[in-house]
Amino acid sequence: MNQTRNHFSQDELVAKVRTCLSTSLIREQIPAGTQISTLDCLMSAFGMFTFKFPSMLQFEETYKQDGAFTQNMHNLFKCSAVPYDTTMRERLDAVPSEVVRKCFTSIFALLQRGHLLDNFRFLEKYHLISIDGTGYFSSSSIHCEQCCVKEHKNGSKTYYHQMLSAALVHPDQKVVYPFAPEPILKQDGVEKNDCERNAAKRWLADFRREHPHLPVVIIADGLSSNNPFIKLLQEYNMHYILVCQEKDHKYLLDWFNVADEHDSTSFEINYGKVHGKYKYMLDVPLNESCKTKVNVLRYEETLGEKTTKWMWVTDLEITKNNAHEIMEGGRSRWKIENETFNTLKNQGYNFEHNFGHGYKHLSTTLAHLMLLAFFVDQVLLSVSKSLQSALNKVKRKKYLWEIMRAMLMFFICPSFETLYNTIAHPPNIMNLSNLAQAH
């Protein structure tokens, strides 16, 4: 086993997060009259998301009950003090989300050095990155400086937060590794296409600066299969597999449909009960007004009486030997929705809950910290035997989070490894009636 894998315990990863946050908080000025540092506020919020507290209020109520909780926050997150919710919100409102960004790149570097990305190889040398936008806050009254605003015909307004997220995915891997998201800002526009496109420009520039040599294939939805976005990917030396909506690419579709056997290639394969039909064509004009040429792949899958069809444009050369793998790569785009957004919304992370909005950065910074906690969980699900054993014991992730929160209140936990091992191998049952009689 590579030596770097020894540093993939949760205790080591949390220590890495704390070091990165501390480095990012250069010359921190602690407000007068408080003993709690901004670093402790960040780590407390990160701890809140690590243990999937449903709200900041419940996190505070658990802290007020004291018991073992304060000591556990010190043991597990090295917090000198844990702030109440008002203090945490006020302090983090002044912290821009960029402070959290370095944590993502540092953990990703660990994955690279530990060769944990080898199983994510696509077409032997690339890595698939799925990108998509999602919303995580909406209100008709609560808003901040970073809120996007939608004005309705009746004069009312809706304030909302969205972000462009990206994750390393692979057709054969259950886990995904998220990158730091890019907030969608007010100036990005009100239309979905404009918002995501402008945020994508910033995300791609930051990603290429942080990972200048990583060979990647970007997979994205039909909003991205346009000339400006493809030119941007080419500028950053990124390959792509983009959904091709037939209604948006009539010119390309005409070329594709009239192509004969000399210009295109078709073949069919049976996968058990599934019948797959492939057709691809190289050097097809993306549209009538530009000179961009793309390769097109269409895949039809029939199971029983149901037939489903997908279509993509790509700059990867398509052959009979790799058409199936490119198809699976294109369909992996859904992992950003299923394995990322749906997990955050439905498996205990409470992604759409308003943990605090603030006036400047609070909502965005908290969203980054939640996604960072999710990133750590994904790494541990791949490498941590103690977490895997605890999860096998209790079966469901949400139940695991509940047990962990309960244990924080009543037991001193010197490490995450001890916490998981205790859940996986619980002590003998204690008869509390004997204890009651003794008192």
C-alpha cells in the first residue's frame, strides 16, 4: 500500500483542513471582546456539517448541554472554543468562500500522490469532470449582497443563491470527488444559460491555474454544446463530451441524418437484455455560422419495449473500439446530479436548509464548508475501513450520523477512528437498572 494512504484517516484529513484554513486566514484580526478565533468558527461549522446537524440551532443546543461535546470538538477538530450560532454567523459573514478553496486542492493533491485517482482513468489517460449548476437558497424576503434577484411581473422579487459545481466522476466508481464550487453571482444574469456560462468561465480559469497539467474531459449538459464554450475549453486545453439536444442543433442533425455509410459508422451490440445501437460521425460542423467541427455520437438503448436515445458532441476521436466507453463517459454526467446534489439534499447533509444567510459571504461560505465535508466523506468511503465497518453495522448513512451525534454528547472520543470502531464493535450491553439501584 502506498505510504500516502496512511494519511487518509479522517483525523488526518481534518488536520489537513485546519492547516489549510489557518494558512488562508492571513494576519487574522480577532474582534475586540471575544476569545473565539475565526479559525475556530470555521472548524466548528465544518464540524457541524461533518456530523450532519440538521440546523445551527441544534448544533448550539447540543453545545449548551455540554457533557462531552466541548471536549470532543477539541479532540476531533482542535477547537479551543465553540461559538454560539450568533457569533458563528457574524464572524463567518466576513469570511469570503475563497478561504475554503485551498482545502479542496490540498485534499485532491493527496489523492493524486496516493494513486487513488488511478481507478478514475478514462480512455487510459484522462479524467472525467462533470459540471452543472444547482440552487441551494431561495426567499422572497431574506437576501444579501451576493444574492441573485429575479423580478416577477407582479412586482415581487425572489432572492436566490446558486453555484456551479464540478466533480471528478467515473462510470465504474460509486464515489465522486467534488472540486471547489463557483458561486453564481448577481452580475452573471438572470437566465440559466448566462448564469452558468459566466460562472463556468471563472471556474475553468481557476481549475486550470490549480491543475495546469491534469488531462481532463469535461462533461456537461446541452446548454454547454455551443461554440463559445467549446472555444473556451480549447483555450484551457480541455477535451469535452457535451450533450447534444436535437432541437438546438438542427443544422448538425441534418448532416448527421443524411450521412451515408461512407461518412458515418453504425453498429449494434447486445448487453444481456439490452440492445444498443451506435452511430457516429467525425468532423461535423457544429452549426451553420461557425467553423467549429465536432465528432458526434448517438446511442439508442432498447430494453423490452422501451427505447432511450442519447446524443453527444466531442473532440475525442470516436472509433468502434472506444464508442462504448465514450458513451458511458457521456452518461456519467448524471453523477453530478445523482451522487452529488441528490446526496447533499436527501442523505442528511440538509443542503437546502438555511443555516444562516448573513449580509455578505455567510451563505456561500457555509455552502463551501458543507461541500468540503461531503468531499472528506467521499474520500473516506473509498479508503477508510473503520468508516466502512461502522456503515455496514448500521446500514444507513443517516442512521450513522444520528448515532455519531448522540455519542458526541455522552462519550469522550479521542479520535474519529475510535468513534467508528466503537460503532462497528459496540461494547457489551449495560443494564441501567443495576446502575439505578446503586444510586
